Amino acid sequence: MPVLSRLIPSPVVVDIRPGALDGLASVLADQRISPSGRFAVAVSGGSGARLRERIAPMLPGATWYEVGGGTLDDAIRLADEMKPGRYDAVVGIGGGKVIDCAKYAAARIGLPLVAVATNLSHDGICSPVSILDNDAGRGSYGVPTPIALLVDLAVVREAPVRFVRSGIGDALSNISAVADWELAHRVKGERLDGLAAAMARQAGESVLRHPGGCGDDGFLTVLAEALVLSGIAMSIAGHTRPSSGACHEIGHALDLLYPERAASHGEQVGLAAAFATHLRGDHEGARQLAGVLRRHGLPVLARDLGFGDDEFVRAVRLAPETRPGRYTVLEHLQLSPEGIEEAYAEYVGAVTS
């Protein structure tokens, strides 16, 4: 019998609205998630501790664990602490580092994860990947997609605006990442998953074209939905291609070269996406991306991030080495150092004129 459809790994609950946190207890009571009412909750020591005071009375069956940081060792330690508890599920409440630790720990002990995002800094809130620091720098680890996701917009608005800006850059970078994926398909014959590409691209386009700002619930809803769709697109594809191209290669290179000076993930990949779009010859698209980044207060030039032009060029040169085997516009053009300098100067002129 021919296969006429496929199963799409995705959360069974996605709740994005002001006050979503108040519905956490009812989500956990769902028989698909916690039939016994016993679950572990991983939180940070900062904002997570304040939220614990608010919601602990609603979760009498919870055992609380504080996440120390965003390292692989932290995630393994968390899993070891939770394993004897015989829980039904794990709840991760916090930003990217807490949720990434909780995702990895839950996967390690074979439990589903409910993600409660307190900011919108990147698409890890619903992705099948945990980004964790390790002895070699930073690693990406495959994990199951969260079984449920809650985003309380009232909580998101309380977080520093730089987190929202980072999420904007990450979502917008999908547009460049999908263009790189399509380039690899045309030139190298790499398999392109049309559904995953469409979801990732539309996620980025929805943020690109929304007229709202960082404090607008309508815009925050669209941004949260875009980050969710990005994560699901990666689950469908089975890899990070829908949301990671030259933009992320350059971002990773900046992290490696300048670990003490690196900006937020979204700031770096947003700028890199505009530059990569320029490299592909889509100068109007690059100007459009740069204009939206600028409107939301994100960097458009290397100096906006605190890097000299020569430092950015060095990162672009290193970028292909951060993802061996991945084909993007950087691998396609194979620019010399002088070629990168010239291309970046052209980009600066195009987006500042």
C-alpha cells in the first residue's frame, strides 16, 4: 500500500496568550501528559524562582529543581537528580538555557517535556535540539520536540526587550536559511523537504511583514508562533536546515572567535542573514531585512555589534568550518579574504544608503 501521508512531530498543546501560565495545571492534568500528577519542574534561580512563588500552589504534585546553567554537565546532573523520582513528565520554566537543559534531561530519562517559555529569544522553545556548552565549546544535541508549549505574553513583556529582539533576528534568519537550503538542492542535489521549507520561510516572512513592535501583543503572538513553526519545521526535516544556513555559520564563528564579546544569538544571525542575502545577489531582500532589523533595534552592521570590519570578515572566513558538509552561499562562492572584504563593503553601502 502506498504511503499517502506522514506523521508530523509536534506539541499536543500550544498556548500563546497573556495569562497562559495560569493554565499550566490543567495542561498537566491531561491524561496524555501526567496521569499520576507527579512531575518534575526545572527552573532558573532568577525569574524562575519568582514564577515558582506564583504557581507552586497550583502544582501540589510538583518536585522543583533549580538549573545551574546552560552546560551539558548541568543537563546531565539535572537528569540524574530527577531519575529516581518516577515522574510522568518534566516541566521546564524559563528562557533558552533552562529549556534546553530541561529538554536534554527529559530525553535522557525518557520523559516528555512541557516547555514554559518566559522569553522569546530563539526558536529553541519548540525545537528538537538542545544547545549546551561543553568542554569543546558549544554542542547541538538531538532531543524530542516538547509535548506542550506555553507562552504567557504577560511574562514575556516583563523580560528585558533584548530577548524579544534576539527572537526577531532568529526568526528572520529563516528566510536566508531556506534560500541556502534551496541553493544546496539546486547545485548539490541535497534533498529539500518542501513542507519544512515552507513552514520555516513563512515563519520568517510573518515577522518580516508585521507592522507591530516589541511591546505589542499582536506582534509578540506572531513572533512566538514563528519560533514554534521554526521548531516544528526542524522536526519535520529531521535536522536544522530549515532554520540554519550561512547566517548560523557566521554566528557560530563569532562565538568561537570572540566568546567574551559575542552578542545574543539572534542579533548575530539576523545581521548575518542580511549579509548572506546580499551575497546571494538578492540586494533588495537584504535591504528589506536590514530595514526590519533596524526598526526593531537590532544590529545591521558589524560595528553595531562592537566588531571591526576585519573581525567580521575573519568570522565569515571561518564560518564554513563550523558546519562541515553544509552547503550555503559561503561554500558556493568560496570567496577569498579580499572578496569577503569587498562584498561586506558593498553590503554596508547598500544598507546604509
